[in-house]
Amino acid sequence: MTFGPSSWLIRAGQWNMAKIYIAYGSVEGQTAQIAEYMAEHIRARGHQAETADLLHSGDTLAGGYDGVIVAASVHVGKHEGYVADFVRKNLGELKRLPSALISVSLAAHGDEENAESYVTKFEEETGWRPAQVGMFGGALLYTHYNFLKRHMMKKIAKDKGSRDLDTSRDYVYTEWDGVKRFVEDFLAGLPAPRA
């Protein structure tokens, strides 16, 4: 899918840009990287994008946005509670605006059934049924973990049949081209700017 000048309404020599809010929760940083990557891609398409780490920015969605993407990572089978709180608090706006969910988990890399179950659980907890959902693999960041977590994550990986057991390096499973396509689909689904 290509985007060019015909994708936006030109008025008085200026582009009408969409303003997208990307709210995220990230424990180890991979979801934050995905959120920043999405924001860069949105900006490259001529729109505005603002990222917000919900752990530090609070749970209020300010007005003036044309779309919202919520990204959350999964740990111990659940998305971050503060991301669910943000969704519940802003449910009316998320239903009114074009909105999407990004779920980041190790399960999204090879265990689609579990990855989908995390999304279903999140939707049931929050009452939000986003029109667009993306599930992307996270990362095994062995070199960032403390001793106990490194060995616990290695055991979990081994029990799941993974061969990624070298704890002296990290393994990133995010499919960046898939994230890019997700953003392009989201932008394509935005309503035309109001005249």
C-alpha cells in the first residue's frame, strides 16, 4: 500500500494530518521500542504521533486525537494492570475514535493460541473490543535480566521447546515488517479529514 499527496486533503497549501496517540505499557522495553517504531512510521507518513508510557504519564486520554493505539506486553499470562486501567477509564473515547490494540508476548512467536487467549482475557477485563488487534513477538533479553530471572526465563524457553537458550545474548522476535503493515492498515482505516 502506498501513500502520497492524494492520501491527504490539501487545504490552503497545508496537509491535514491525523494526530495519533500511542499509549503503552512496557516492562523490559520491547513494547516501548515497538511504540516508538510505530510513531516514527506514522510521522514518516505525514501525520503526528505521540507516545506515552502509561506507567509514568497517567491514565487520562487528552482530547484532540484522531486515533489511539494501545500497546501492552504480557507477563505471567497477563497484560499490565495499569494499561487495563487506562482502557477502562477511557473506554468511551476508545469506542468513539479509531483505536487498536497491540499485544506483545513471547507466545506471539510460535504459540498463537496462547497469544490470542491473552487478548481475549484483556478484552473481557476491560470491555474494549478494538476493531484492529496486532499480536507481535516480544524478546528474550537474557543480558538484561538478573541472575534469577535469566535462569527462570531460560527454563521457560526450554520447557516450550525453544533453542534460544544462550544466556550470553538476547533474542528479539518482533516482526518489524508486520508492525509497519499494521500501522499502514490503521492509517488507511482513519476517516477522511473533516473539511
